[in-house]
Amino acid sequence: MNQLDKDTLLCISLSGRPSNIGTRFHNYLYGELGLNFVYKAFTTNDLQAAVGGIRALGIRGAGVSMPFKERIIEYVDVMHESASVIESVNTVVNEDGVLHAYNTDYQAIANLLRDNALHHSLSVAVAGSGGMAKAVVAAVRDYGFTDVTVVARNETTGGALAKQYGFDWQPELGAARPGLLINATPVGMAGGPEAEDLAFELDAIDAAEAVFDVVAMPAATPLIRAAAERHKTVITGAEVIALQAAEQFVLYTGVRPSPEEIRRASEYSRS
């Protein structure tokens, strides 16, 4: 890490359950590229005051995680298309006191769907209806999937998300056995009340061709472990967080790291 001084620019994250992943990822690249930045993770019980602090203290940027991705919208100044279309924010950039909102989750998810060459004919179930689920469903639609079901206990948010993209909504997966299962809920997240739970039943995992879990901590969630044991194609939240963090890094610094630098930063963030 570089020597801190009065000119050091601060970037932060706001999360209900902060981890060291983003902190280590960004600080590794600041040091690697000789940039006078530092990154620190926070949580808060007063989101409005926290956002006011970003503006008042000249904090350069903020990564936004659950449960703040939708709540933060009312406190920012400019919603860029990546965030406004899906009504979910995961990145805030402070331009001289004007707070610009973006969503880099969407691009990360879209890239991973493309890189894994999943067939458009697969039926898809997306568990969740929060900010991350919004990014997932938008990316799924834009990738070309048409047989998609949003699975969410909350009929208001789940039904609205499904309707927005012309998909179906169900409160539970039930007897459906989609070819692609995507978890966009906190189920399986370390430190949470459902850390050891599966987001989908084992027989649904057995029937699937591919399983995608956006939970990044741990990388090997119960869902990912079960899918890997069954030799399914797996896409992890660790992959999502590395790709979206790289795009955040560019927004904060104006510098694009090389793929090799991103790979090393991602490995360091989990060491």
C-alpha cells in the first residue's frame, strides 16, 4: 500500500455484511499501479448520513452491496443507464460533490453468461427480487434467454420484476426443473442466518445443466459445492465480484488494469 498523505483519495464500500474482498482487491491494485488511493469497507445504520459523508468529505467512490442497492437511489444525483434501467445501484462516483450512480454487476453477469456459452434454449430460474436479482434478470434477458421464472417469496417485488421483463413469477420453484439455476439471494452467504442452506433443492440441482450463485463469500457456497459434486457447469460469486470490482476500479481511477493484474488482485483478495 502506498504511503497515505493529505492527497490520498478514499474509496469505500457500504454493505450490510462487509468483507475484506473488495478492500483487498482495490488496495492491491492501487499499490500495483502506484495510485494514491486507499479503500475501506463500512456498514451503516444511517444510509442517508453515510451518503452525505461521501459528498461532504470528498470520498471519491463507493461500492454498494446488499441491502443498500435500491435504498441509495434517493440519495444520489445522477443515475446512469446501467443503474436507472434496472433501478439498482452498486457503484457511486463522486464528481466534485455530484454523486453519479452506476451498476457494474449487470456487466459482470452478462460477461460470465457469455464466457460460459450457455445455450439460449435453457429454461432459467432466478431466486430473489432485490437489487442483485434485478441485475441478473436484466442480464439474462439481454443474453437471450426467454423461458425465465423469477422465484421470490415477496409477490410484490418478485411479480413486478418478472412482469418488467415479460417473465413468470413463482413464490417457490415447486416441481419446475430449469436447466439454469441462479441464486441472487443471501442464502449461503457466510455469517448470515442461512449460511449452510441451499438456495435450491438437491433434485433441482441434479436436473440442472448449470448453476450460478452470485454470493461471493464464500466462493464455494453450499449451492456451488453441491453443483460441482454433480459435475454441473458452475459460475461463482467470486467471479462476479472480480469482474464488477474491476469496472468499479476504472470508474474510480480512470485506469484500466490488465487482465493479468485483475487476476492477481482477485487471487489476493481471497488469500
